[in-house]
Amino acid sequence: MMLFYRKPFLFLLLSILFFLIASNGWAQSKVVKIGFIGPLTGPNAAQGVGARNAFDLAIREANASGKYPYKFEMIALDDASDPATGVAAALKLVSDPAVVAASGHWNSPVALATIHIFHTYKIPFIVWGAIHPDITGFYKYPGVNRVAPTLVQENGPLCDWVIGELGYKSFSIISDTSSYGEMNLKAFRPMAEAKGAKILSVDSVTVGTTDFRPILTKIKGHNPEAIYFGGVVMEGALIRDQMEKVGLKKLFCAISGIKDDKFLEVAGPSGEGVLTIKPGRPIDKLEGGTKFVKAYEAAGYREPFGAYGPNAYDSAGIILEAVSKVGPEDKGAIAKYIRGIKYRGLMGETSFDATGQTTNVMVSRFVGQSGKWVAWEDSDYAKGVRKLPK
Amino acid sequence: MRSRTLGRAILLIGVETIFFILFAAFMMTFDTMKIVLFILFFIGIGLLFTKWDRARHVLTNLFKELKIFASLWFVVLLLTVPFVFQSSPYLIHICVMAGLFAILALGLNFQLGSTNVVNFATAASYGIGAYASALLAVHFHISFWLGLLIGGSLASLFGLLLGIPCMKTKDYYLSLVTIAFGLIIYILLINFTWTGGPNGIPNIPPPSLLGHSFKDPIHLLGYQLPFQSNYYYLIFILVGGSLVVAHRLHHSRVGLTWNAIREDEIAARCHGIDVTWYKILAFCIDAFFGGVAGTVYSHYIGFISPENFAFIVSVVVVTMVILGGMDNVFGVIMGAILLTILPEKFRAFEDFRILIYGIIIITMLRFRPQGLFPQKMRIYKKNG
Amino acid sequence: MAEIAQQLINALLLGCTYTLIAIGFNLFFGALNVVHFSHGDVCILGAFMILILYGVAKWIGAIAVFPPFLLVPLMILIAMFLTGLIGTFFERVVIKPFRYAPLLMVLVATVALGMVIRETVRLSFPHGSNPQIFPRILPATSFQWHGVLLRLDNLIIFGTTIFLISLMFLFIQKTRMGAAIRAVSQDTEAAAMMGINIDRTVAMTFLIGSALGAIAGILIGAYNNIIRFDMGLMGGVKGFSAAVVGGLGNVYGAIIGGLILGLVETFAAAFIPGGTPYTDVFAFLVVIFFLIFKPSGILGEKVYEKV
């Protein structure tokens, strides 16, 4: 400690440090960089990390294939599900002249904050996970496209199924107050009423709430045939579980926000007979799905690729194809190419409409059965072996 | 004699410029290893400075004698920041954010530093300013400049409201009230539909001045500066203004009164100080600063949502004040700058950021409660 | 009618957890005149202890061997003890050094400690930001009674709370250590002069308070089936609020305060249209109302400041 405080020693230390810093400059290698932003930390890290890995896989495969004259490099940045952090990350990307295009975001508020930056700096941007309709439908930026279906695109098939085919006629709606929940409420309610269903009550809950017994007890008084939930995994699972606990034994249905193994894990036995849908088809039924799974495992990623892995994989593919066709210099041309693309990828054929929204909407139906999500067609419920609550 | 002054001035310019270049080089470093080296370098300089009495003596005297000149040159250097970071809007963005937090921290300093009132509702006044001006701009097309005043005043009004319970309560109870208020504002922002709920408010128009929109780059002396530079200069003026206000307040009767309340509330009351009134005043001024910062933030980013104004933001500002040095205006600004730049530099450790904040607070309180830059004793000169 | 009864049960259970947290606040305030702002986080730590213990029990195969009615109480006891120890440790490290420092220091330090606890928990569990599934340690049997659904797990939660609170009262009223705690909370200096070991008594207070808090955390976990790293923030603020409403420093006040908060929240959610997202706002408004008009709480004594 004494030595550390000596003046000459400090001088020596300082000069060594200075030379270390000054040496080997700030050289940058010449590669084509593609940005990725997602929630790599924080509550949605599982989604973000999985997507990042899938994105990385696509770029590694492109580099390994030798088909491209450049070397691609992924710049993965964290938005921590926070708009301010996301904006800083986006600015970091657009500040780097080597970045030709980017893909990002699972959280809609973050995407809504950053797309303006990508638009201002003319960096082509593909949203891989955020599902707020406004991201494409309202702003219609020419450089911003999205490979994920909006939640409005998911509610239609759910209504067809639950009301049209299964014949449930009265609903209580619970939605969370997030943009996701609110949009679901706005999308589901008129669709359901148009199909002749009655909405008996509408309640909204804050994300992060854990005790839903007061509302569920109240809903029990309305005696609906089914509960529609507009929200995501955790609240959904808790509501489902607590429905049983207050003796509300009714059908529970929701769109893809709850389609996660975690839902069944948290809901436990009460996850039985829960109906949900998910965009796209199960990974093993996708063209190239098994190949993707194998490559993903071989690449040695520790985390599962999650629900949005295929989206990120395809958005990387779209960017790679665009860059290889029009070159990395002209970003406007890349954006133009992407808007007009017909891309055959993991999720089938993706193309974008005039607002940049994907037209590739396929949904699969699932039901919770013995602790697993089972495709409706293969389930005991469709075969009549088990019965849904009515 | 004159040549001696000239020589000193050149020395001063040299010292400040070298530090500025070091700072700029640090900002442009992205390699974690190098960042660490840089920080060690800075710490080394700091240590050297504390150990090497003669150098310290010379430099402090230099700064004291040529005080005005030193600050003028410092201002000039700061004004060149957008030119230096011209190719990287990201770095200017960090500087803007550092400035915003400096305003927040300066505001909180009136309470936490000067008066010893712990306020955990900074995020709330920040949010109120941001939402008020954003809503006004989006729905009623009220200009940013008016919004700045309205945002600040509304936040100030909130400060008054928050100050009311402090007539009856103090210490823990008052902190509970501020925490509760902060949480209430957050919950309301999330749940009200007219504030956009959790979706927030998108598309907040940028301010414009004399026909120049802040969204456009600045063309100056043949340089094109990225649009963030507009905000950089705006923030520069605002921080400067806040600094002057804070400095004047500190050296006025009000600042002295606050300090008296901090040292001993009962004694202050016995001396005829209206403790409640001065505390409410601190609440209002703090909230005004918060409101102004919030307004700038909302128009700068163009999008706000409740997450920007969560409880943790308040704690971050508290950390800045404690790290920098309670009641020391310069220290508080340094605290804000350090705690804005360092997390950006160590993005890889983003996950540990809040944990580190917590550890910083506890360690500082325990071992160096006066902060990195302690407030000096008030010195009164006999004038004449 | 049945619905109101059902809602009352909901309120009662919520009140139980608040009460258990509030008791800790009251004990600490009594003994040290300190508000331990991270107490909520210590409580949630208790629930995470169960998570760890459950994992360990599963790993060594104890779950398959021992029946749950033996294993679960054992795990809860261990979790209580460990959390109590951690609570006393925090007192030593973060609260004691500030005993003679300005009050602001300990206040900010405990808030920061809460942050440290939350983040440590978040970082040390896989996907720690997300809610963790709490093991189903309570039986799920339920039965109907005049249209009201009664569940065995709720009865256990309620019974445990009453049992523990009574036990604590007995301890404080009848034992030597309890007498010491009461003496210290009345007048620390006088107690020291009577030969009471202040440090030990304070440590004991934190042991008891934190252990009871652990139960609160475990009950929250068992009641909701999940546990999340940041529940302690809200839990702590609510617990402190309950203590304030009942009268800070008065252990009986915790019960009243906890029940009031539970009732306000449940009935705001159930009977105010669209009130569900605002339950916390109503709870806080009640607290602020108390702070303005009756700062000493329902059972608290009026405090006069002396120079």
C-alpha cells in the first residue's frame, strides 16, 4: 500500500497505462455489420437471448457458406425492455458507419421509440418480435418492416375457433393494461360481438399483479361460459390457477401471449383444457425446421431459441439476401429490396404489404393437455376423449 | 508581470485542454479493456494529485487567480463537444442524458443535500413535466418553450402537493410519503388512458427555434453536426442556468436556512425559521428542475412511457447526489455525469448496474459520506 | 352475500401477510427507532430460501422419502432461521454503523440495501427477472360452506399467522429476553444502565422480526404460487404502511393496520368499477390520509419532540 502511494511509482504507473491506451490505435476492420437489438437482460431476457442466438446462427451460416463476398458481423445490443436504453442502443448502431441494417425488439414500447431513429438515419430495420399494430400500420416508414404478425391478426382465428366452431357464447374479458392487453381487448371484443357472443364483463389488470381473487370472485357472479384473457404468460397462468381456487371452473382462452411452457408449469393442473393459438406452425412441421433445430443445437447455444427464434432467423435471412442482391453501400436500395421481397425461409414465404407488415400469417391451435401444449387436431379434446368445461 | 500572467494563462489552457482531450478519447473508447485502463489512469491522476502537494498547490492557485478565465475556456471547450463527436450521435446522446440527469441531481440536491429531506419522488416530478408538455404538444400544439414553463410549473405544483404532508410528518414518514407518491404517479401513468397507459405517448414534436427544427442537423462553420447537437446546446444552457440558480441559492439566505434545518431542525425552529415553509420551498424547486428535465427528455426522445419514470430512476438520482457529494453543486454534477457515462461504457455489465448503484450508496455512506467531492465549509470574507 | 363473504376471506388473507411484515417494522422501530426500508426484501428472501431448500430436498431425494407434512414445516423452520440470521447480519453491517449518524444515512442505506438484496436475488436465479414458480407446499383441498368456497391452504395460512403472532406475544411478555426487548424499546440508555446487553437484544429483535417476515414471504409465495425478486419493494412499502396506519412501534397496531390495508385493497378491486389496477393507489391514499390527519396511527402514542 505504501509503495502504491509513492510519487515515482504513480508516475510510472500512469505512463504505462498511457502507453497501453495509446498503443494499437482504434483500428476498425472492414466488415459488413448487421445490428440486433433485443431484451438481453431483464424480465424478457429469455425471448431476447433466444432470438439473438437464432439471428447469430443465420449470420454464422451465411459466413460459413462462402456465398457472400463480405464477412458479416452481428452487433448485438441490449434494450433491457426499456425504451430509453433501446434508444441509446439504436443510436449506437446508427453511429457506426459499417452497420447496414438492423433488426430488433420484442417490446412494443421500445420499438415505438426506436423506429424513428432508424427512419431518420435511413437504416433498414426489421422488427422481429414486437406486435403493436402501430409500428407498421400507423407510421408506415418505408425502411421499417416486421416479420411478426400483429396481435390483431391473431384474434380473428381465435374467435372463429372458440365462438364459431366450439360454440361458446358468453365471455368475461380480462386484459392487462399494457399495450398488448389493450390492443387485444380492442381487437377481440368487436370480433366476438360480431360473431354473436355476449361480453358480460371487462376488467383490466396491471402487469405484475399476483392476486386476482377479488376480480375472479366478482366474475363468478356473472357466470360466463368462458374467460378471454388478453395478456401474457405469468398473469395468465396465475389467473387460470386462481380461477380454480375461487371455484370458477370455466373455459380459458387467449392468443399467443400465453403460449409458453412456463404457463403450464405455473398453472400446474389447472392448465388442463386451456385454449390458445400461435402464429406460424410448430417448428417440426416447418419446412427446414428440423434442420434449424439441429444447426441450433450443433452451434452450442446454451439457451433455447424460444418462441421468436424463427422470426429472428428469418429477419436475418431477409437482410442477408437483400445485402447480397444490392450490395452494402446503398441503404435505400436495401430497404426497397426488403419491402418487395418474397423470401422463402423457415416460416414459409414472407413478403410485406405497403405498411411493412408481413403477409405471412398462419396460426396453429393448441390446447393444454397433461402439462403439455398439444396441437388441437391431435388432442384428446378434439377427439372427444376429454371434455372442455362449458 | 504581464508575461507571467500570460504564461499562467497558457498553462491553464494547456491543463484544461489535455483533460478535455483525455475525456474525449475516453468517450470514444469502446473496448472494455481500454476503458478499464482509462479509468485506472484517471484514478492514478487523482491519487497523484492528492499526494503531490506542490502540483496541487500550483494548480489550485492557478484556478483561483484566473477563475473567470478558467471557466470561460472550460465553456469554450464544452461548446466544441458536438464538433469533436460529430461522427457519432451516440456520444452526443450520452452527453445530453448526462446533462438531463445533472439537472435532476441538482434539483434533488436542494433537498437531500441542503436540507436532509430524503425525497424518493424525483421520477414523479420528472414524469409529470414530461407528460404535461408532451400531452400539450401532441394534443394542443403548444410549443416546447411554453411547455417547458408549464411542465416545470405543473411539476412544481406537484412538489407543493407533496410538500403538504411534510407539514405534519418528517423523516421516515416523509420518505414513505415520497415513495408512495412516486409509486402512485407511476401506477396512474400506467393505467390512465389519456396518458396512453403503458403505451406511452409517441410522436412528440421536436422543439424549433427561429424556424430551425431541432430534428434537423446544425450547419455551422462548414460542419454538419448531428441533430442531437441542438439538444446538447439546449441542455448546456439549461445546466448552466441550473448551476447558477443552485450556486446563488446556496450562497443566499435560503441556502443557509436549509443548511440550518439540516444541522438541527429544532434549533432552526427555535431561531424563528419557518421550517415547513422552507422545506416546501425545497420540494417546489426540486420538482421544477425535475419538470424541466422531463420536458426536454420527452421532446428529445419523441416518445415517453411510464417505464422512464419508475421508482428506480429516483434511486439513481439519489445515488448521483450521494456519490458526487451532498450539497456540493459541482460534485453533484460530477456524480450525474459519472453515473451516466460509466454505465454506457460498461454496457456488457448492464445487468449489474442497479446492484452496483446499491453497493455504491452503502459504501459511500459508510466510508465517505461527504461524497467524492465534499462540500467545503462556508467561508465568509470580511468585505471592507 | 356469499360473494361478500368470499371477498372478506380474500381481504383477511392479504391482511395476514401485511401484518406479518408490519410486525417486523414495529419491532425494529421499537428497539432502535429505525425504519428498516429493506425489510420487505428480507421477507421475500424467506420465500426464496424455501425455493432453494425445496431444490436441495429434491436433489438429495428427501421429497420422495419424507411425507410433506413433515418436510414442509421443517423447511419453513430452516428458512425462518436462515432469514432471521440474514436479518441480524444486515443490522450489523448496514444499520448499526449509522446508529449515531444523521437519520438520513440509515434511511438511504436501507433503501439501497433493499436494492442490493433484490438485484442479488435476481442475478443468482436463472431468469431471475421473471417470477419463479413457488413449490406447491400447501394442500389444495377445498370445500363449500353456505356457498362460500373454503380452502384448506387458506385456513393453514390464517392459522399459522395467528399462531405465530400469539407465540411472539407470549415471548415478548413472558420471557426474560422479551422483557429486555421491551425495556430497550422504552429507553435504550436506561436499559443499558440496567445491565441489558443492547447489541444482543437488538440482534434478537432482528432475528424475530426477520423470521416472522420470512413467514410472510413464504405465505405470499404459497398464496400466489409464484415469487418474484421485486415483490419485496411493494411488500415492504405496504408493510410499513400497515405499521404506520396501526401506529408505528405498536405491535398490536400491525394487526389492525394490516387488516385495514387488506380490506381497502380487496374492496377497491371488487366493488369500484374499473378499480382493479388502482388498488395500490387506494391503499397509499389511505396511508397518506393517516399521515396527514393522524400521523401517530390508530394505536400509536403522540410523540413530542424534545431538544
